[in-house]
Amino acid sequence: MPPRDCVSRLIAYESGEFGFADTVALFQELIDSGLAWELQGHYGRTAARLIEAGYCRRADGESDPETGCRHVWGGDDVCVHCGQANSDRYPW
């Protein structure tokens, strides 16, 4: 996400302008870029809750605490390391 777009979207989120779908999309982008873990604590905690609830998925290369695998999702949305289907954990 380009920095200017990121800032404007974070402001919109913090101002309460985002619905649930926009919030999930924003947090997935923050997780994918790694920013979720670098911003203030609220973002990391919210990202972790969305992952745990199944609304967001871990970024490629993040360790899955259940399996220990550092998933890398292939074109068929299956981890190239362990064979777990991403849709099994995150069914959307």
C-alpha cells in the first residue's frame, strides 16, 4: 500500500468511517506488508484477533502457531511446504 494511501486509510479507519469489510481488507494489507506488527499495539492486537477469528490470514512466511510451518501460499492457495489449504483455515 503506498504511504499516502496508507495514511489516509488509517485515518479513515480511526475516524470510524470503515465498515467491517473495509476494516478486514485494511488489516489484511497491514498484515501482508508487516505494518500491523510495527504500528501502535492496537493494530497488532486487532490483526491477531482477525487472524484468530478467520477473517484474515497470516502473511506468507509467518509461522503458524498450530503447525509451526512458515506458510507460503502457492497459486492453488495451498502451502508449498506443508500442503495445508489456505481455504481450510480461512474459508472466505
